[in-house]
Amino acid sequence: MKYTKILMFLLSGTLFMVSCSKSPEEKLNELVPRFQKAICSKTIECTKDELEKIPAQYRNMIPPFMQSEENCVSHFKEEFEKAKQRRTEKKEQVTPEMVSTFEACISGLEASTCEPFKSSRGKKLNIPGCEDLEKLTKPE
């Protein structure tokens, strides 16, 4: 019993060290699918009623990423790959601040209602926690 407790303690300590030793880039890569799921499910769920009101002959004007969750996820995968390439070309590093900003945005998305999506009407989305995200994703 005593050895089991010691072994469990050592294993949990090792796991803690491994998780803390991840680079910000690795942490960001782990957060990307969670962000994609959060933003795409909210976008599709919250705009579905409005999109259904658009006459059939104009539906082809709806951006593909707003038509299905799969299209949305693939759109954001492309955008993250482009951002990663830009960072590589400019030799920029992902910082812990970037990761924490990203985490705050994901939490804001997951906790948000459909109100920011419905009240935006062509304006920039105002999701609590995502205010600083644009600085990270847009090239200078």
C-alpha cells in the first residue's frame, strides 16, 4: 500500500512536469480544435434561423464556412495554418500571453449566448474574452 502511494505520487508529479514543459506553440496547437469547435458550433447554431430566411436564389452568396460546421472547421484550419506559416516566415514565437488570450477567448465563446452573433449584423463580433484575439491572428 505504501509503495502504491509513492508510485502514484511520482506518476502524478511526472505528469505535471510533462504538461508544464510544453512549449506555448504546443499548447496553442492543443487549443485549436477546441476553438474551432466552439466558434463553429456557435456560428452555425446562432445564425441558422437568419440564414433560413434568405431566399434560395441568394443562398450561394453565403460564405461556405457559415453553411456547415465541417466547412467552418476546415476554414479555421486553413486560417491557423496560414497564421503558423506567417509566424514561421517572420520567425515569431508563440508567447504564453498569446496562449492565455486564446484560452480566454475560448472560454468566452463557450460561455456566450447567441446574442453577440445575432446583434452584430455585419459588425465585428464582440465576444467577451476575444477582444485581443484579432491582434494575434491578423498580419501587420
